[in-house]
Amino acid sequence: MEVKCKIWIEEDGKIFGKGPYELLKAVEKTGSLSRAAKSMDMSYNKAFHLLKDIEKRLGYKLIETQTGGKSGGGSTVTNAGKDMVKRYEKLIKLSEDTISKLFQEIFLET
Amino acid sequence: MEVKCKIWIEEDGKIFGKGPYELLKAVEKTGSLSRAAKSMDMSYNKAFHLLKDIEKRLGYKLIETQTGGKSGGGSTVTNAGKDMVKRYEKLIKLSEDTISKLFQEIFLET
């Protein structure tokens, strides 16, 4: 037996969780929202609106989109977005560690 | 902003989580699987198969059903079932406390 968990942040409903986190990580990695969406089997449209909705509710931008230019455009994660990714990652990591330890103590050792 | 979580136990797929936990609590409270199912807006059939499937995978009974008799039958939670309820409750309580504390530290205080 093993324990699993899902952790997300709410403010008048779900605001940030695993989906947006993975999408931002993929934007960081690929430098493009469309490539990021594709890597998650998500439509560009869905990914775009997902992030726009979160940005609206958080009150700040998570990604910046460049159009055209030498590199042909693309998207980068803003500093605020990187900060959110970092904090969420830390929350998940420490929470999962604790839950696994508690599960071990409560279910497997007694 | 607040943090939310969902915690469940797996063994070759999901085995026990909030749904079965609440169903067993309702059986304890009502003394009947059909009343317990009704209180959760679940069909008797769904509740019955949910528990039977878990029992099969755990290898022990979670509820005992009495038919007929003076009290007209009903269901009670077995000692093993009560133990599972107690452990899951403890896991959830301690995990939620920790996650809230981590969220506070990581998102609200820094």
C-alpha cells in the first residue's frame, strides 16, 4: 500500500494546482505555450485560457508572449510565474514527504 | 488563499479514500448501508459494490450485514473497518494540519 495526494490552492474556487504547474514548467522548458500545451496533450486554446484565467484571479502575469522577431516569437515565464512554480514545487515536495511519513507511521508500523 | 488536498491509499490503483471513509462513517452513524448510501446521495447498489470491491482487495470485511430479526436487519462496521476509519482519519487530520502550516510558511509568510 502507498499513499497518494493531490494539492491545490483555492481562492473562491480552485486557483492553482498540478495542471497549471506542469504547464508553466513546460513553457519554461520549451519556450513556447503552443509547444508546452502540445507536450501535455492540451489544445493551445485551453492552455491559453487556463493561464489567462489564473492571471486574472492572481492579479499578475504568469507568462509573457513575444510575437515575431528574429526568433519567431514564443513565451517565457515571468518572474512572478517562476516564483509561483518554485513555491508550489516546495509545497508539494514537503507535503508529499510528510504524508508518506505519516502514512508509514499510521498504517504500516502500528 | 488557502490550500486544499485530497489523500487516498493505493495498491494497484485506488483502494481507499474520502468516499469509502465517509460511507463507513455513515454506516456507523445510521446502522444501515441503505441509509448510509442515501445520506450520501449514492445508490445502494453503488455503495454495496464500492465496499465489496475494497473488501476483496484488502482481504477483510469492512461491514457486517444482519438480515431480518427483531430490529429488521442493518449493517455494522467491523472492527477492522473501524480501525481503517480511525487510521484514515488520523492520516487526513495530521496531513491537513501539516499542509496548511507549510502553505502558510511558503506562500503567506515569505
